[in-house]
Amino acid sequence: MNHRKSSISLGFPSLILLIIAVVIVSSGGIGYVVMKNKQLTTRSKIAKIQRQMDEHKVSVTLYQSDIEETLGYYRLRRHLADMKSPLVEIKYVEVCQNPSPNSSSKDSFVAR
């Protein structure tokens, strides 16, 4: 019997083509893994930044409420009284007339 006819033989061109196909498929797989890894790292960076943004929004809201509370009319008044601040509430407004050219500077409040 002839064993050569029943055996499968790959020629040199077929072997080169098979090697090229293996290189293309493996480089595609490696490229896919690299891109997927980049997607995951980018996703985690985006999630981290979103968490930081949410934390900043909460802290800004808290600061705004603290500022609004501090600037409240009655609280500010009480705070100034507790500190014994020289700032006092204006009880009345005194209207000052423009001094006439004949008046002396002793009669006016402000000398210009």
C-alpha cells in the first residue's frame, strides 16, 4: 500500500498562510483585551470623578445653607450682640441739609 496518498501534508505556502492567520487572530484577541482593559479603567476613572462631583455638590449645598443661616437677620443681630460688636442697629436716619455758602464750617457735620 501507498502511505503517501493517505497522509495529509501541508505545503510551505499553506504553512505560511496558517502562520499569518494565527498572527492576525491572536493580534485581534490581544487588541480586544487591551481595549476592554482601557474601557474598564476609563469607566472606573469616570465613576471616581462622578463621586467626587457629588461630594462637592453636597459640600457646596451645606456651605450655602451655613452662609444663608449666618446671614439671617435675627441670627446676625444676636451674633453681633454676643460679640459685643460696635456695630449697632440703625434706629433712625438723620437728614442733613447741604450747607449754604454763607454758613460756617462749625455748623456742618462734614467739612469738604
